[in-house]
Amino acid sequence: MIIVLAAVLFSFYFVKIAIIPNKAKQLFKLHPGARLKPFDCVTCLSVWSAAGFYFLPAEITLFIAIIFGAGFIGTFFK
């Protein structure tokens, strides 16, 4: 269960809060409508992240869930 939580929190923070795909589009000078799938899609990135987290030790997955969970909750307090 922690893998699913870590994957969703990581993906949401990566795509919606840090907006890294948009910064990558600017860096590579792609037009605004270009897709960087799965990196610009929370659902797609969650699936691939969960697959990657499955092979990581539980401590690392828990750490990822904690730090990105804090980032997610922190957006409600700013």
C-alpha cells in the first residue's frame, strides 16, 4: 500500500506542484502543446513510478512517501 501512496504523491508533486514537465519543455524549446508522456501525466507517471518503487527497499519507498506527502500537504498551508 505504501508503494501506491508514494507513487501518487511523487507524481502529483512532480507534475502539478513542481511543474517539472513544463520547465523541461522550455529547456528543450518544445511548443506548448507538446507532450512528454508519461512525465506530464499524473496517472501515467504514477503507474511507472509504482513499478519502479516496487523494486526499491521499503525504507526508500517510505521516505519518498513522507517527503512528497509533506510537499503535497504543505501546498494547503501556504
